[in-house]
Amino acid sequence: MDEIERIIKEKDNVKSIIKCTCLIHNISLQDFNLNSRERRLIDARRMAYALSKDLLDFGWSRIGKEFKMNHASIIHHYKQHKSFLNTDSYYFNKYDSLLEVAKCEIGYVEIDSIIEEARRINKQRIEERLNIKNKVQEL
């Protein structure tokens, strides 16, 4: 994939994260982009920043550019996000839901999931072979 295609894909991933965030938080894109200090809107934006960091592996400056914010503000929001995950169960559940939806939307797959699925398939194949072998021995 050349550089231009990679940048376009990353932009699409950010748009997908924003779309998922709006969906889970039941807000419009206009609400998301408002410069409002209303807690529900701040939480939504904070979660979008965190997803950009955790899922897309963007640096602070890159996240700041994508959301038109100072990188120091992004770092502050990320620290707040981590704190809320540990102390606020409502916030945690909302973020967990958003994380799952966003992973599906951008096609994110964790390596552990792939390994687990490969093990499950391998185990299933072994069981099928044993069943066939047992049937042959019974004949």
C-alpha cells in the first residue's frame, strides 16, 4: 500500500471512530464537533481520542491534528480517560461498547483472537479425525 492509500485509510478509520462514538453516545456529528463543555460531549470526544491512540496507534500530535486540538490537551484527556475507566463503571461500560463497535467498523483484529480461533479450528479437526479413525476401527 503506498503512502497516499495509507493516509486515506487512516483518515477513514478516524471518521469511523467518530461515527461509532456518535452512535454509541446517541449524539449527532454536529454535537460531537461542538466546542461544548457538557460532560456527555466531552466524554464522547475523550473516548474517540483514546480509541485513536489505542486502536490506531496514533501519536499525541497526530491525534491533535485529526481533532484540531493541542497535543497536550489530548494527553490530558487520555489520562482522564484512564482514570475514569478505573473509577466510573458507567464510563467503563460505555467505552467497552464503543471499543467493540469501533473494532468491527475499522476491521481491527487482535492477534489473541486469531490464535484462539486457530486453536479452536485445529482442535475441531483433530476431533473429526479421531471420530473418523474410531468409525473405521469399529468396522
